[in-house]
Amino acid sequence: MGNICPVCGYNGLEEEPYDNDGNPSYEICDCCGYEFGFDDGSEGVSFEEYRNKWLEEGAEWFNNSLKPDKWDLRKQLLKIGITL
């Protein structure tokens, strides 16, 4: 079990999205595709904005080869307090 993505609730991040000093990991979430430090820092896209767009576009996996067989979007989003 890895670190949880604050955008989509995926628990497979290798690193925390930000360290204790607020520095981004620049890791890309395999589920939603958010890149910490780029999408927010360079592009100015908030977690909520990105999540809403991702959901509106069908919540497709960024790295589909890692998508669990019994993936449940609702359960995953609950990890970050989001209900559909």
C-alpha cells in the first residue's frame, strides 16, 4: 500500500505528493494522471478542478495497465472524503 493521491484517492503513489517543506514530488498518479508540482504549480489547476474534469471525462485510468480488476471508483474517492 502506497501513499494516497489527494485528487482521486488512489493509494499507489510511491511518494507523498509533497514533503514536509511543501516541495512537490513531481510524481504522476497512475490513476488520474495528476502531476504534483506541475498541474498545480505550473498550470495552476487545483485538486478539485482536476478531479471534477477527470470525473466528467469518465474517470479513465492514466496508466490502465495498473488498474485493479475490481476497481471501485466510489470506494477509492471515499478515502479522500469524496462521495458521488
